[in-house]
Amino acid sequence: MKRTSRDIRTANRYGVLRHVVAASPVSRQELAAATGLSLATVANLVGELLGLGMLVEVGFEDSDGGRPRGLVAVNSSKGALIGVDVAETYIHAELFDLTLTVRARADAEVRPEENDPAEVVARIAAAVSSVVQQAGVAADRVLGVGVSVPGQVDREGGVSVFAPNWDWHDVPLLRLLAEHLPHPLHLDNPLRACTVAEQWFGAARGRDDAVVVNLGTGVGAGLALGGTLHRGVSNSAGEWGHTTLVLDGRPCHCGNQGCVEGYAGAPGIMRTLRELSPDSPLLHPDGQTATIEALGRGLAEGDPVAVKVVHTTARYLGAALADLVNLLNPELIVLSGWVAATLGEPLLAEVREAVAVRALRRPLANTEIVLCPIPSNPVSLGAATFALEGSLASVGPKNRRTSPRWRGTPV
Amino acid sequence: MKRTSRDIRTANRYGVLRHVVAASPVSRQELAAATGLSLATVANLVGELLGLGMLVEVGFEDSDGGRPRGLVAVNSSKGALIGVDVAETYIHAELFDLTLTVRARADAEVRPEENDPAEVVARIAAAVSSVVQQAGVAADRVLGVGVSVPGQVDREGGVSVFAPNWDWHDVPLLRLLAEHLPHPLHLDNPLRACTVAEQWFGAARGRDDAVVVNLGTGVGAGLALGGTLHRGVSNSAGEWGHTTLVLDGRPCHCGNQGCVEGYAGAPGIMRTLRELSPDSPLLHPDGQTATIEALGRGLAEGDPVAVKVVHTTARYLGAALADLVNLLNPELIVLSGWVAATLGEPLLAEVREAVAVRALRRPLANTEIVLCPIPSNPVSLGAATFALEGSLASVGPKNRRTSPRWRGTPV
């Protein structure tokens, strides 16, 4: 039991802020009911957030003849947060106000083979500068920039430890970025960013045990267990894409064979298509995105090859999701990521059937499987949320452990 | 965030008691340091446990010229706890004092095909009565009986929901047992019992993220994540034995194919032996226990067939454990259960190698794999710990949610 009183206080502070963001304006009484904390604790935490300028008092509501209750809301003008989704095929940056409403966006294309860290860093910095300029926000009002990169990250050190699709090893990403950007910087990966976005704003709100499965070039699972993000001992948890589905199956770039990612990731789906129909016009040899989009259109048009590829993929995916159901017994599995968004409802329907064939009855009966309901990019939203959490931790009382280590030099 | 202040208080009460059990006698100051709770909170919880008679004051220690510090210890004479490990091949009951020291033991053999609930219940009741008699404890001083049965259980309802090796479905085990026994009864399964035993007394003490793998007739994984037992939404988490290792592989009694259990459970190991050497004298067709013991002896003697079977099993097990490393990123994996105890160090060494071949580098570097270090039966110890927790919850202030529903009628 290493969770200290300070950790619990920080977690409670996030919890209160999360509920205010979700339901502004809100009374302390409603916050106490929503969080399970005592009214005294909530009043104390709200006082702290008011003192920091993150919340403002916005009036009163009647309470059935009792004393009117004070309402608080997020102080949207307190500052801006930026979230950046760096993927194998694109960079997407968004600037948010403190209600996590998007105020500006910037996009850049990336090719999977353009994997030079200096080049990727320059593009991230350009996207961030672009949203700051578009929104007309002074640099010192940006409370933080959250950056999500695929693969395993050392968030405290700001290092991309291993990004298999780029073959990156120990790239000191935040140190490089700090040479371009004056803002506090926070690093994590898309699994965890998606998951936090679902917990704050999406399907996992109020759910204790949820798994957010990210289907893209790589695949992985963000684990929200017991109401909090499960990071594991070295922040590497969630590498469901590199669990074995077919012992001695397709070789994987991680060095293993038969990994889930080799069947459920975009290149794995392309391989299934190639095996089923080597000359299919759906195949765009240079483009995963184009191929998956062609499959999506093919599904809509009832193309038999597209239907067969999605059915086969759902069978693989269903077995691998049944593993999560049986092992973790979650209330909810959210299918997120661009592949899930592109193949949408038809994939969901096939996946639900395939999971039902394989999972044990009791956990299956308690698990809902849904598509990500967040209308914007959940990864940049989640990355901005990490920046908000980091900013809260760094301004809070004496919480050194979670303060951002990487703060850029003023430009 | 549904964890209420009351849940946190109950968890803290267990945490304090766990540290007193581990390090009796102990001062409030040491408990505060060990648990991360404030001294005021610890003093409060210790006061409560003293009031309940679970702890006693046992003197003072000097504190470097300051005021002498009061020491507390577990009140071993307050009452007795009983833990029962019901397995496919045996029933093992132990009676403990409140320091969780064994005071009496009883054993009964079971054959996997003797699966009539009434018969199993009668044997459990006989084993419990035997340890009570042997220890000479009055029935009303037994604070609780914890029973562990394989498979999925509804602990609040006291029901064995599904025990695949016995083909039990919805057996109301505690209601049946309450007809024989006058004590408060608590139900759970060996995965969770082992895990709690490791957290309180074994390799997982002080570890935030640990997985306790139970290798027996069935296999499964108890998940201690973030310092607490992860149960999942319907108390079904941990069915790692029913995750897919070989898509479309060996048929499993759960209805799926290629499950980990079909390769790593005792019957799976026997099948591997049969495939490699159909006429091996190591094979005892009627007895899993005898076969695994023969394999253990064969290993010690360098029998090539035994070596090959364990090597092959370790390869399966290594892939399935690498999945846990990659997905959960634990600090520790403990190999528990009778198969692990019987095959011991040679199996451990092979498994460590096989995991290293497959797991991702970063989580692998942070995971230790060990054999269960608990010298007695960890399942009955863990089951008794559940009885202790249940007894604490039921005597504590207004905690209805976790109080035992099944209290036997006085006999």
C-alpha cells in the first residue's frame, strides 16, 4: 500500500475537476454525490481549485426551500491546453480552453517511413505553434502541451522508449521539443490518452472497469481499472497488441510471432486481404489508410471480398477481445482508433458476435462493447487532459512526484 | 469514481491490520510510515481495532529520547479463523489464530469425478468440524470460515456460478454449507485466495502490481493491481486460463479452443506427455497428481521425456506469461499452485527463459518471476484472510455492503 495521502488528494482533485468539466455549473453537494467524497472534502478541494483560478463561482441554485447552493464552473479563460496526436500516418494538434472545448486545430501528414526524430519533432513544434497563433493565445497562457506518441514511453523522463513502427529506441522527445517550444510539456501514448478521454468525456464516464482498445497501425488497450488508469510498474501496461493470439503465427516487428497486432492492426488487415484476394482492387500497396477506407466503402457496397476480410478480422479480434473479457472482467470495451472509426458499425456487429462465441458466460454477460462516441479526436483530447492533470499537479501543494520535468526555455 | 469514503476506510483498516500482522509488535508511527496514512488516521484506526479486541497494547519502545511510543500487536486469543481450500483432487482445511498462525489441519481426498455438490459440502463441513475439535475452540469463537472453490463464484450470493472441471452451474454452496456449520461463511476462489495470501504474507508484500498465477488442474491469474485485488465487475477477473494461446488449438471444456489451460493445466501437461511419448511409464492415466509427481521425479533424474515435457510446457507457459507481462506490466509474477510446487525450480528456470524470448524489453526488465514462497497452503491461508476481512467489515461501523450474507444457524 504505497498510495500516499498526497496521491489520494491529487486523485480526488482530478476527480472533482472532471465532474465540474462534465457538468458545469454544479454545486458542491452534487459533486459530493457524484464523487462519493464527503461534502467537507469536496468543499476543501473546490476552495483549492477556486484559489488556483481553475474554477469560478457562477451564482446560486435553490435547494427546495433550504439555503441556496453556490454553483461553480470551470474558468474557461484561465488558460489554454494543447493536445497533440502523433501517429504513424499523421500529426494532429488541437488547442482547448479549460472546458476542453476545441479552439484551434492543425494537421500534418506523415509517412510511416519518415521516421527521423528531428523531422517529427519539427513537425510537432510547427503544429503547436500553428494552433497557438490561430487561437491568438499568448505563449504564457498555455498551461501545458500533452504529446501522444505510439509505443512505449517513459513519461517522467520524456523519452520515447520504443516505437516499433518507426524503430525508435530511447528518443529523448521532450528534450528535443523543448528546444522549439516554451510551454510545459507532457508525454504519453495514444492508448492512455484515448482511455483518459473516454473516462473524462466518453463511454467510460462513471465506469469503474473499462478497456479502451485502440485499432490503428498498431493496436493496444488502455486499462481503466478501479476507476483509475492502470499504467503498470514502468508505464508499459496495455500492450495487448503484443499478446499471442496464434502461437508461432505471423511474424511481428516486436520479434515475437502470432501477436494480436499482426491480425488486427491495419498492416495485418492488409495481409489478410492479400491472402484472401491477392489482386483485389481494394489493395493500395503504399497506403494503409487508403486500403482501410476502401474496405469501409466495400463493406457499405456489399463487396464480397471486403465482407470476407472484415469477417476474418472480426474473428481474430473477437478472440483477442474475449481474452480481455475473461482476464479483466470489464464493464465496458470501447473500440477506438482510426481503423475502428473507418470500419464502424459493421465491424462492431461482427466483433460482438465473435466475442460471444469465445468469452465465458458470466463476464460476457456483464460487458458492453461500443464504438468510441467522442466526436472529435480522442487522442489529442486525452493528451490535453494529461496536460491539465500535469498543470494541476505542478500548481498544487508540494506535489513534486508528478510535476512536469520538461518545461521549455522561453523564446 | 464510485469508491466511497467508507470503502477507503475499510481498505485502510485492512491495510493497518495487515501491517500489524506482518510486524507485530509495532508502533503507530511505524504503521504510518508503512501505510502512507497520516499518524492521526492510523491512531484512529488502531483505536477502532483495539476497541474491537482485534489488537492489544503490548508496552512501549524508546524513541531516541522522545516520549516512549506505545506498541500494539494482534490479539491472537480473540478468536479463530478457518480457511478451506477445495480443489478438484483434495479438500484442505486449516484453523488459524488471529496472527494467521496454523493451529489445526484436516485433509480429505476428492476425485475429480466425485462432483456431487451435496457430497462435496458434507466433506467440507466434516473438515471444518475436525479442525474446530482438534483446536478445542468453542464454536462461537470462530470469527469466520473462508471457503475457496475453483471456477467463478458469486461471493455476495455465496454461489459457485461455474466450476468447469466439475461442470457445476449455480450451486448455492454457502446456503448448503450453512445447514451444517454455525459460523459466518465467506466464499471465493483459489486465484483470489492465493493472491491475497501473497499480498499479506508472501512475495507480493509491498508490491503495487503483482500477478499470482495458479497452476493446478485449472489455471488462472490473481491480479493485485494498484495495491488492491482486481475483481472485475462481476468478480470473474483472472480467467487467464481461458485466454487464447493457440487459435483453433486444443479443445477446452469451456467451449473454446486453444485456451492456456489446455496446455498449462495438469490435464494439458498430461496430453503433451501423451503426444510426445504415448507409452511413457510417467503416465498415470487415472491420476493427474501422480503423473505430475512422476514428471517432477523424472526431471530430478534427468529423464529425457520428463525434460522434454517440461520444456514444451514452459514454452507454452512462457508465451502466456509474456502476455501478462506485456498487457499488465507487473513488478512480480508468482507461480503458485500444486503443479508449480511439484515441478519447482526446473520449471521456473525454463519459464523465465521462455518469457524472456517473447516479452517486450521494457516491461520484461521490470518483472520478477518467482515461485510462491509461502511454506504452508496459500489458498487456505488466503481463504482465512477473506474470513478475517469479512469479520472486520461486519463488526465495523455500518458497513453493510461487505458483511457476510451467509451465517449458519446455531447447531
